[in-house]
Amino acid sequence: MKFSLLLNDHSGTVRDIGADVIEDKFVNSFKVAGHEATIHHFSSGDLIEALKSCASSGCDGIVMCGGDGSVSAAASVLAETDVALGVLPGGTMNLYARSLGMPLDVIEAIEALATAKIHKADVGCADGRIFVHQFATGFQTRAVRLREKMKFGSKFSKILASTKAILSVTTNPPVYKLEMSLDDGEFQPVKSSLFGVTNNVFGVGHLPYADEIDGGKLGIYFSKPLSRSGALKIIRDSILGTLHDNEFVSTGEAERVVLRFPKLKKSDQAVIDGELIKLKKQVEIKIMKKALRVMVPGKS
């Protein structure tokens, strides 16, 4: 089989390890496993074109080295095609890589990908935009917006910037008014500081990511309007994987979610897999069952 690795030479992970080290390991590991391997380099603004070019080159799989935002972009190109997506964790949290069971060490992950099996996975879709982890608004949006104003040049500094941004938002959590319909049910009013719709339901006992990649359900998570102490408790429970037990959070499952924002401001935004987007007055989110072929290690 033919596999291509996409590398952004300017990413912190590639700089830290070295592009030559990653390339040599990838080519040698895939060759030993009986595959043909090629390397493609790109700049941040050229990712989509690089993905489309690789996908049309006759390869069986594309391995994306990056975080959840880059992986989400790759999924948007590869969903509902015969080209599989492999994830080489090169981001900050690497939440989708965790869902796939990938080792978080890049060299170990390459070894795992070389012998991985291809499985079909679900993706979320918000008004036509594919996501692999989460659509969110409220608390998360403000935190990402604050983080983007900070300077960071490494994985550690980005984690530090994210932590500062999150703690800053807890001093005065936002409150959103919206209306929500699950699986074509009646619209219900929601007043919330934190609202998220996830690609499959979050697992328990760990960071917020799904244990299943083909569960066929969106996870719905929303809080009451929060005080600082309530926001801090949600952050704690998100890290510990006990969000389902948090007194301020309601959870649910659905295959289709429609959100309406009757008092939307022009400046209001949402976050999809860590990337800020403009928020619309109505958003339709659905689960696309087994729409993405993914490379999964350690499963037969």
C-alpha cells in the first residue's frame, strides 16, 4: 500500500524532533511493513491544497503530523473517500489521536501506524464543516480568543498560554442564551456558560475525548451560568474525566442537533477543533456515521 506523510517544517514538534529524523523513521518503518512511503512538506496556509494533491495521487492513506486542528482539516478532505487518515500526534492536546489509541510519542506513533489497520470512524458535521472532536461556544470560544492574542513558539508555551487564557475566563464566565433541538424534537431554551457538541461521547476517567470512534452519537454538554468556582470545578472534572458527575453540567446524546441563537452578535464566534469560526444564528450539527477511514493501531 502507498502512504504519504504531510509535514509542516515550521511546527514546533517537527522543529523539536527534526524533519530528517521523522522522515527517515517513517520511510524505514513503512518499508519494513511492506508499504511504499513518501513525504510531502507544506506551509500552514497550504494545508488543504497539500491534502487534496496527496489524496488525488493514488495513495491509500495520508498521515497527518499535527494537532486536532490539522487533523480536522485532513478529515474534511478525506471524509467519504477511500483514502485513509493516519494521525501522527504533533499538537498540544492531541485529543483525536488519543481517541484512536495512538502513542503520543512521535517515533512510537510512526511504528504503530506502519502496522495499523484501517477502520471506519464517525465524524461530526456542523453546517457542512467536518470536525473530529468538538463544536463549542461560550467559555471555550473566549478562552481560544484570548490564547490567540498571546505569543507562543513551542508546545510548552502554547500549553502555558492556554492555561492562562482558561483561568482568565473563569474570573467572568460568559453567558449565552440559545435554543436547542435534539433529533428533530421541540426547541428547548438553554442559558449556558459552556456549550459543546462532540464527535461521539466523551469517555470517563481521562481528558475529554471519546473512547469510541464509531459509536454513532453526538455528545451534548452544556453548563448552567457559571461563577468562578463553578467554572474551576468544570475544568477540574474535564481533566479528571468526571464531567458526567459535575453538578453544573447537563449531558445528552443525539444524532442531530439544531442550535438557534436569537440574540446573536456580529462578533460572536464558535470553536471547531480549536479553530475559531463565525457563529451563525442557526447551526445544524449531525453525526456522519463511519464516513472516515482511519488508521488504528493495535486492533484487528
